Amino acid sequence: MNVELPGFIMDPIGDIFGSVEGISFGILSIIAIGGALGTVYSKRVAHSMLALIMCFFAVAGVFLMANAEMLAAIQILVYLGSVMLVFAFGVMLSRRQIMEEDFE
């Protein structure tokens, strides 16, 4: 009895990155993971906010690849429109002293 294994089990990396969609998904997922890690590990709040924006755009790109245009539009409008606005107000209202080494 000879059993054939599916191609994905035999060559998982070649099957995923064998097309343009697979390569673009890999790039967008790396950008999303990098943005999420940048959000958590950045020392400045403004850099954290920019990394979070990058992560949101990458997730919206993944939604566009899945033919979910409405979900991508909602991702951009809701998260970047409202959550990031509240985050920006939190940055502006924080009582942190601006020092000269901030401008270097």
C-alpha cells in the first residue's frame, strides 16, 4: 500500500512562496510582526505609534490579499482614524519634560 503525501507536507516552503501572492503575504506578515515588536519595544511613544501604524497597514494589506476590501477599509478607518487619534491625544497630553537630547 503506497500512500501519497500532499505537496504541502512534502515541500511546505516551496509551496507557500511559489507564487506572487505567497511572497507578498510573507513580506506583509514580516512587516506586521516587525511593527508589532516595534510597538512593544520602542522607547519613545511617537516611535511606538509609527510602528503601530505600520502594523495596521500591513494587516490591511493582508485583508486586501484575501479579497476582503471592506474589512481592510474598516481596519484603516477605525483603527487609524479613532484609536490612533486617541493615542496621539495621549501623547500630546502627557506631562513629559522635553529635554535637549530629544532633538539630537
